[in-house]
Amino acid sequence: MSEDAPSRRAPPAVAVVDAKTPGNVGTIARAMKNFGFEDLLLVDPPELDPDGEAYGFAGHAREDVLPNATEVTFDQLVESYHTIGCTAVTNEDDRNHVRFPYSTPADLAERLPTVEAPTALVFGRERVGLTNEELARIDEICSIPASAEYPVLNLGQAATVTLYELRTLTLDPDETQLPDVERVRAPEPLVDRLYEEWERLLDELNHPEEKREKTMRMIRRVYGRADPTEREVNTFLGLLRRAIERPDRK
């Protein structure tokens, strides 16, 4: 790395308060591994048996994130970190200063790079989350926008969604596994053959001449948006040829 290159600030720690089931701790550890987070803090955790469900649910995080987790008290957590309590959307307003105002995970992704202090994302219990007394001691609140009819996510879901939104704090774009559209898209000559077969089918169907140009334009747009693979195009070619060459069409 160049001496002039900026160093990446340490990503937030992930704290789980009083989780009741080892499986949820393992699920959160796995989400951390997926999105580049390493520092797991546990307040009053359940027993995490290496042969139990925590390690079973953790995937590859069983090798590092989970066994390296640190047990802390809630007092130590709020004293040592800039804490962000992750809770359900509250539908509350500025008359309630315990759970309002709040940021979304997307908001945090933009703002956290400017926070100098060590930061911890704090998740609460499976059924009741963080208590109002705990939230009152936390620096800020984060909530995931969801349906007003049922805004409550379970613990593993909430952690996974939040860490996904914050992955820009931990992962370089070159490190993420995204499909290379230019690599997987079928070769253009093959796609052109697909269009030719569509034109043949329209002819066989006696599709009105005055509508064929518009129909072909629509077909091209659909396949253009889909970025079909070579295998997909070949499958469509086979179906179109069978439709055109059916014996009962002769």
C-alpha cells in the first residue's frame, strides 16, 4: 500500500445482548463473515457448545468469528464504544426521546465513516429486543424500514439486513462476489439467431405484417434486459424450432 493511501477505519463491532438461543448467535456470526465483520461481542450469552447449534449455524464463521467472540458486560459496552442500538421501526415521533429519532442502516453506511470512536452495533433479545432502560444508555438508534402492519424482524434477519447495508464499510468492490454480466451473457451472434427464429415463428403464425416490427422490437428489449446466458438462449432456440417445425403445422 502506498504511504499516501488512506487506511480503512476499523469496522463496527457487533454486540448481541442476552441472546436466548445459541443458533441466533451462530446466525449472526455467519452474517458477519458474509459481509466482512470480525469483532463479535456477547453480553450474557447462552452456552456456545462447539458441538451445538451455534457452531452448526455459523458456517465458516465457526473458524474465526465465533470462537474469537468476546464476552463483555453491558456497562463495558456502553463505556467503551459509540453504541448503535438496532431495534424495530417504532412509528414514534419526537415526543419519545428513547426510541426517536433513528437512522436506517443505509443512513449509517453513509455516516459511520465520519465517526472517530470505536463503534458497536447492538442487537437485543429475540422476542423483546433492547429494553427502554438499555436504549436510554445507547448513543443512537437504528431501525430497518418495514411494513407498518408487521415491522418486527427476528434477530438473525435484523442483523443480516443491517450488516448487508453496511458492507461498504468492510468490503472493497473487488472482494465481493457479483455476477460478471459481460462474461456470462450469450455471444451476440447466438442472440441474433434467436431473433431470427422469432421472426420465423411470427411468419409461421401469420402475425400481421404491420405489427411485426413493433413485436420484434419488444422481444429484443425483453432479451436485452434479461442478459440471457448461452445455455438459456440455446434452450429458447430449441423451443422455437420445435414450435416452428411441428408436424401438425405442415
